[in-house]
Amino acid sequence: MPWAMAHDASEYHVQMDESARRRNQPTHGAPEVMFGILALVALAVGAIGWLWITVTAFSDGDMLWGIGCLVLSPLCLVYGFLNLDELKVPLAMVVGGGVSQVAIGILGAVLS
């Protein structure tokens, strides 16, 4: 019987040590949530720029470019560079959104 009581007491100390360790550890969930939110914002910025370029292609009467931008999104970059004087802002949004997503992904992988 004394052995059982000693065993229970040592188990209690192990549990106490583990809970004390957990309290002192930093929270690991916050950076992942922050990187997720930043990635969604970058995705939204890139999608708005892509949609802007596609709508502009259709409204300028370039039906094939518009369909091409819908089907193959990299064509938006080509169309944006061909019409750079008109599409500076949406092209910057698409490129900035893509670069930001890659940077956030790399930074998230390195820091986690």
C-alpha cells in the first residue's frame, strides 16, 4: 500500500511539472493565424487586379484577350504589359499579390 501512495504522489508531481511547462511556453497559434490572414489579403488583392484586367480586356473590345484571361490567368500579365499605360494599377496588384503570397509562404515555413 505505501508503494501505491508513493506512485500516485510521483505521478501528481509529473502532472504538475507538465502543466507548469505548458503555461510558460509561448503560443504558437498566433503567427500561423497572422500569416493566414496576410495570405488571404494578398490573394484578394491579386484576384481583384486579375478581374480588373479581364474586365478591361472585354470592355476594350478584345474578346479573345478577355476569354484568354479568363481561361489562362498568366495571359493577364501579358495583356497588362501590352497595355501598361492603361493597366498600371491592376498589373501592380496582380504582381504584388503573387509576390506577397510567395514571400508569406516562405516566411511562414521558415518561422514555423
